Amino acid sequence: MTTPASGPESDASTDPPAADPAGARPGASVFTIEGRPAPALFVVGWLASLVGLGLVAIAILARGGLASTAMLLAGLALLSIGLIAAAGSQGIERRARAMAAYAGPSPLLVFAASIPVSILIIVIIALPLDALGVALDGPLGSLLSVAVQATAYIGLIRLLVVDTGALDWLAMGVRRLDLAAFGEMAGGALWAIPVIVLTGPILAILLTVFPVTPQSPLPPAGSATGFALLIFAGVLVAPLGEEVLFRAFATTAWVRGLGVRGGVVRAAVVFAFAHILTISGSSAGDAIGLAVVGFASRLPIALALGLLFVRRGTVWSAFGLHAAFNLVLLVAAEAANRTF
């Protein structure tokens, strides 16, 4: 994959280029429709996001009930619409500014939009399944969750990035799944053990400073069928969605604007942060410790994935490393769970 040399482009839409033939245009932090190429999208993005966020907050504080569930669904829908509209508006404004390196929405904004979209779809699917008595707090629920999340990632990238012409799949290293792709996966998988060996001492040091029990993003299986579902979710579905978002899209976009080092590091930090968003603890100190351990222990694999992606120019190499890394951890966790 060819990566342009780093330049002064900033990921924030509030930094206009030195020369703009259409005149200076307001950035995302300025609430005005004057001078914007897509004023309607900008207004919808702001208002729908604010109203949706407010409804979600009220629904959470309401503590259950039919009314709060309906309010939650409405809030998530409005928040999804608002963030998608904001991302679309940002992409249009960047193209109007002739930002040649990458003229699409910020990966941060696309990732933010994927959160309410994923939650909304999961809630809609989970409500009838829960009414039918289908348990969703185990491996089946985990598979459902990561499948919806991966679909949201890929769908939003298609809608906001590919269909708008900001980047195409080939430019993001998403190539045909053929024998060459499987070879790239195998080559990437060989890096799993060295990365795990590097991560082990880092995790041990972190656990010495923060005496907490790290949380697994996937629950224990407890059965052969459950373990098979976890393998499918954690080794195939989750790595595919995350690599398309954090490596193919985010790393490509940020490398074009920030250079290889800046792009890889930023994508790695966001990747690690995304994995601690749902962490909770028995106390504030416990939650902070879990968050620090979870974030710092994921940085080595995040950086390795980014560097491998940039070096090989294909998402399949990073997918191979990610899948192998998760497979080793899942097998080790399952073995430890059955032992004790």
C-alpha cells in the first residue's frame, strides 16, 4: 500500500487549509450554517445528536419499564441519525476544501456513529428473543453482539467513505479473498506468539501496580457448543469487523494525513480505548484499574496490527494476526476455566 508522506493536514475539521478558493469555511465546532456546503446535514447532525443523547440519558435514569424502553429506542435512533449526518456533513465539507490526502469523515466520528447504531440493532433483536426465553448473556449473545458490531462498522464505512468516493476498498487494503489472501493471513498469524510474549510481561507489571482481575470481553463458554460459538465470534467475526474499521479505514485515513508513525499510533490508541468503553468495576478504583490494565495491555497488539497492515498493504495480514492472537487467548482462558 502506498502511503503519502506526512503533511500538515489535521484530522480535525476545524483546521482550514492555507488557501481556500471558496473562502474560509466554519469548522465543526462553529454552530452556523453560513458558508457550509451541506447546511441541512450539519443542523440535523447537531440537533438529532443532542436530542438523542438526552433521550438516552433520561431512559437510563428511568430504570426500566415500557416507556423508558421506547424512549431508549427513540434516543438511539436519533443519536444514530445525528452522528451519521454529522459524518456525512464533515466529509462533504472536507471535499469542498480540496483536502487531497483524505477527504472523508473522521474515523473517530464514524466509530462514534457505530456505537448507537450497534446498540439499537442489538436491542431490537434482543427484545423478541428475550420474550421467547432465549438466553443472550452467554456465547450466543456474544456472537450476536460482535456480528451486529462488525456489520455496523462495515456498513457505515461503505455508506460514508466508499460510496462518497473518499476511499475505495482497494485503497484500504481490502482485497479479494483468494489464495493470496489466505497466505497473508498465515503470515500475519506467525506474529501472534511474539506479540503475546511481549504482552505478558507488560500485563504482569500492570497487575502488580493495579491488583485487579482483568475482564474478558467474551464470557466463559461452559460447553463445547458454547466454546465453538466463542471461537466463531472472537476469531472470525470480531477481528474482521475491527480490522476493516481500525486498520483498513482508520489507519489508512490517518496515515495519509499524519504519516505512518502518527497514523499507526493514533489508530492503536483508539483501538485500545474502544475495548475499555464497557468496563465496569465493584468500585471507582477497581474500574479505573481495570481500564488502565485493559488499555495498556492492548497497545502492543494494536501497534503490531497497524505496523503489519502498513507494511503488507493488505487487511488480511492484520486479520491473520488478530485472529491468531484471539484464538490463543480464548483457548488459554477456556483451559484455565475448565481446570479450576
